Amino acid sequence: MAEAHQAVAFQFTITPEGIDLQLSHQALRQVYLSGLRSWKKRVTRLKNNVITGVYPASPSSWLFVVIAILATMYTRSDPSMGLIAKIQEHLPCEPLHIQCRTVVSAVLFSTLLWFSLIFTMRLCLKQLLSYHGWMFEQHGKVSNTTKIWAAMVRIFSGRQPLLYSYQGSLPNLPVPAVKDTVKRYLESARPLMSDSEYERMTTLAKEFESSLGNRLQWYLKLKAMWASNYVSDWWEEYVYLRGRGPLMVNSNYYGMDFLYVTPTPIQAARAGNTLHACLLYRRKLNREEIKPVILNVPLCAAQCERIFNTTRIPGEETDSLIHWQDSEYVAVFHRGRYFRLWLYHAGRMLSPREIEQQIQRIMDDSSPPVPGEAKLAALTAGDRIPWAQARKEFFSSGVNKRSLDCIEKAAFFVALDDDEQGMRGDDPAGNLDRYAKSLLHGKCYDRWFDKSFTVVVYKNGKNGLNAEHSLADAPIMAHVWEYVMTTDSFQLGYTEEGHCKGDVASSLPPPTRLTWDIPAECQERIERSLAVAQALADDVDFHVLPIQEFGKGAIKKCKISPDAFIQIALQLAYYRNRGTFSLTYEASMTRLFREGRTETVRSCTSESCAFIRALEGGESKEVCRRLFRTAAEKHQHLYKMAMTGGGIDRHLFCLYLVSKYLGEESPFLKEVLSETWRLSTSQTPLQQVELFDFINHPEYTTCGGGFGPVADDGYGVSYIIIGENMINLHISCKHSCPQTVSTFFHYQFPETSEKGKIETSKLIDKMSLLKLVRI
């Protein structure tokens, strides 16, 4: 009742003497300060929209143009060549004086001229950013064309850009020619097919190219002219939102804490700093103070818009993403109970110490969960259709709807875990694997998998992240997590006792416990969803492999791309594990284009297969060295083609969708889209290197993150290249497949060995491989 009383700004009572009005000045002050904060955010958003809208110019340049035009007119020259006089003729004669009308006409002309200059600069910048020749030039050899291009980009780029300043100047993703895509596809498929299979596929491809392909291409070009990106909306809908299987393991991914360091062993304190750092990032994001990512050219930042205050809503046919402009609280899960934790008080952000105190209040709460509450989140971990039906039937009204709204409208979700995780104890490697599995799926009911991301804080102070994939790809969330980890440790810090720094306001209201009324039928559905999720989680085999023998520095000395080196090593590992080659998916980004997301690099090439066969066949070092370099160069070329809009799979995916819309059947597209990616890989880039200090603080090393296997009989491999001397890999597969094991990169399995009987021979002698390619 105390909390309810504080939430009411005024009370009135009708008595025989009249109306007795009682005002709560504290509550009214809270309402006033909260409204003031909201209006400040609106003003900031409006200001940033103006600055971004006129970029690469600045709002102050308008005044410069007006003054220049008026000064020219003062010298009795007409820079408008009669346009100012034309404008003046259409202005009302009354009540404006002749001189006033002249000035108004000059200002209107100056404004039109200013907008024209902005449009021209944006158009020029867009054309400049469409040039990608610089990416295909040899390292250290820059052509005169690229030098001139770089100078022109600097001239037209403006100064001090905000996060979204370049959005209007980014080029649209081009639609490749059908014949080029077909040719590249056949080239990628050749090492994976027998001669007869390849001949049959070539026939299907040629038939498609000469008939249906051109018709489908016309529709794609029409969409590319109309939409900002001809791929991204379909990719989000059909690959993510229409998926009816569990998000857990199949879609969501995770990010880990520091590998060797836990800044504090106090769970509440670590949560305090982590949540405060998330709020600091969100404030910078709202103010657009985060610098645009520049890779010689700016990258699209559209995915940043939905990092916070976003939830995926289940539907029977398709899900939807709902984003709110603001949220002042987070939803917290602890021992089967849900809480609302306000992160703002009296119009200000809570300090880390205050958040720690509020988290401790939640942890000290001994109230038990109501029936059905403890495992409620299992609905978000299971299949989507049962969750959509249960949400509509049991959570569309009353107390359940209010509590569910509280979770879905939260800035993000927080899980306080009673387990201890990390690379620790007598079995550090095994504990690291269990840490990865915990972040990926937890207990299947202690993460809200529909939220944009869940911050997980463990009993021993370790933390981590579980993110929903449809709204943003891993590099976007990695950017957030890098900031949060480094801000937590290097800027906010802890006291000697391990608590957060700062003071605590005595007037903070306690966190609010969410209430539920979950009937028995709904509890049965929760248990069924939990059974589905638990079976999936138990089937996941995970291994985290930190490689410290060498890293990017040693590989670059060999003049080999680190990404190409790792991809070829994975191909070699898979070949030694399975005795064959596999269709391999490597995620590349297309953020050089507006609203770009990802493209596929088909890493298994004829060149990489030739190298592996030569290495395994005992060819000479000279032959292997030459074939390895050829394979690495081929991989780099494919990666650059994917980044610059010359990929294969997104184009074929969109052609397939158009064929379905038109009711046309294509044997070629049907076969291509049904191929299984048994080796799915992705590199998590370390984007904010300046935030880390690997020389003075090498122990503060991020471990990266990972994802579940894409195919039931395949592998999911995520890797991060850290500094000059470390590479971390996260490898997943399924126990139910007798041919896969997550330690496949670390150990060699002969074809005759049974699953689980691990031989200790190394799959790849890493230093020997380095010597092999060293010049």
C-alpha cells in the first residue's frame, strides 16, 4: 500500500463540508521531473533530426548563405539572376514595406539555394560512396583514382557527423545481373558436386537464366528503385520473423564477459555498474553522440535504432517487432519472480551504487513465485505458435496483460542467476563451455528470449548477454557490449570492498514485484514449451577454444588475411573430421549500403579444396604454400565481393521470393534454397580497440560470443581476433548427431572412432601451419 500511495499525485474525499483535496507534493515533483526529462529528449531528438537532415552542411551555414546573398545585393548585384525579383512579385504588398519585401525575397531565395546546395552535396557524396575500387587494390598500393576519390570524400563529408548523419548519403544496394549471380553460384558449387551433379545443375541454371530469371529480375529492379534496400525487409520477415521454431539456440546469440578477470565478486555491484553503463550507452545513442563506424567509408547505422526498448511479439503466422521511444525501467528476473526496477528518479539516472542497492533489495526479497510464474519465460523459449496462442488467450487482459506489458516495454531484460560461471576451478576449459551454454539458453526459463537483449549477471560477478537476432546483427550488439564492459571496469570502477562507487538517495522507492494470475491450463502449456526448449538445450554441444600460441600479428607477418587463414583452417578441420567438404556459410556485412545487413561468403572454394587435398596428400611445402596463398586470395576476393553487393545468396533469396509471389516454380531456385549449411561461421569484429589496453592490461581480454548450430548435423563457429596474439573460437553442434562434436577444431576424429571417444592428437598443428605459409 505504501508504494501505491506514493504513486498517486493527489487524493480527494467528498465530505458534508465539501471536497477535501490532498496533494502529494513529492509525487507531483516526480511527475514534473519525469515529464521534463521526456521533453528534453524530444528537443534533443528534434535538434539531431535537423542537424542530420541538412548534413553534410550545418544549420549555421544557412545564415552564412543568407548574409552572403544580402551582402551581394548591397553592392547592387543580383546573384539570383532575377529570381529574387520574381519571388518579390508574388509576395503580398500589404503590410510589407518594399525594402522588407526585398529582404524577405532574398532570405527565401537564400534558403532555396541552401537546400539546393545540400541536395547537390548529398548526391555527390552518394555517388562517391558508391565507388568500391579502393577495396580491391593491393595493400600498400593506392591508385591515383583512389587518392582523388578519398580527397573528394573528405571534401563532401562535412565535419563532426552524428551517428545517423550519413544515412541519407549511403548508396542503395545494387541488384546484380542474373548471369553474374548464376556464374558465381556454379563456381561455388563445383567443389561440392560430382561431375554428373554439376552438369545437371548447370543445365538447370542456364534454363533459369534464359527464361524465368529475367522476369523475376525485373521485379527486383523495380523494388530496388522504390525501397531503400531490396533485401533487408524480406530478410527480416522471412528469415527471422516467420520462423516458427524456438528462438533459443536457433536464432538468439550470446556475448561473454572478460575471459580472465571478474571486476567484482559481488553480484549486485556488478549488476549496478553493468546496468548503469547500458544506460550511458543508450543516452549517447539517443543523442547520436556515438561516432559513425568508418571503414574508409561510413557504415549504415540503421540497426542501432532498435537496440533498446524493443520486443519481439509472437504471432501464429509471423512475429512482429515493437519499438518504444523510451523506457525508464528494466524488468528483472530472480529466483522465479519478476520485478520492475526504475532506473530514473527525480528526473535523473540512478547512480551505479543506487542500482546496486535496488538489485540487493530484489535479492533479499524472500517472497515465493506464484504458481506458473517461475517458468513463465519458457513460453519465449519454445515454439512460436503455442506462445502466440497462449499470449492471446491468457495475457490479453487483466493483471497478466499489465505484467506482460511491463516486461515487453522495458528498456531491456535482466536475469540474476544463482549459478557461478567463468573460466575457473579445477576444470577451466569445461567451465568455460558450461558458461557459453548458460548464456545461450540458461535453464530455458530464466531468460526472456523475445527482448532485444537480456543482461545475465551470475552469483560470482560474471556477466554476459543474450540477444535477439531479428532486430540487429552481432556486430551491433558487440559494439554495445564492448562499451559496457570497458565502462564498467575502466571508468565506473569499484571500491576496495567490491561495491559500486557513489552515494545513495534515501527516498528511492523499492522495486515493484510483478503480479500474475496464471491458470492451470496455461501452466500446462508452459510445461510443454519448457519440454521442447529443454530437449533442444540438452542437445547442444558447446566448446570455447582460446588460442594463445599465435594471433593476428603472426598471421599478418605471413602476408595472409587473418580471416582467410581461419576460414581455411576450419575447412581443413572439417575435412579431417568428416573426410569430405561442406557448403560453408560465412557472414559478411553489407553496411556499406543503406539499411544493409549481411551477405554470405561461400568459403569452401575450389582453391581451398585443392590446398587441403595437397596438404593431406603429402605434397611438398612449396606446392602447399602456393596453393594456400591462392586459396587465401580467392577468399578475400569473395569477401570483398559480398561486402560490395556482388554476393550470391541474398540475390537468389529475393528471386525465389518473387517467384513465390508470382506463383512460378523454378527447379534451380528450389534446389539452391534447399541446400544445407553444415558449417556456419561468423567473425565478431573487435570494433572499439581504443577502449581496451591489451599492452598494460592484457588480462582484460574479451572472449567474444557465439551461436547455436544451423544444421542438425553441422557446426556453428564464431570467432573473434583479439589484439595481436589471441584468437577465440566458439564451436557448437548437437549431441544427437553421431558425426559431430564441438571439440572438432581441437581434436582429430578418425572415421572409425565412435562419438565421444576423443583422441588427443591435434586437429591442426597451428605453428606448423604458420611455418608452411611463412615467406
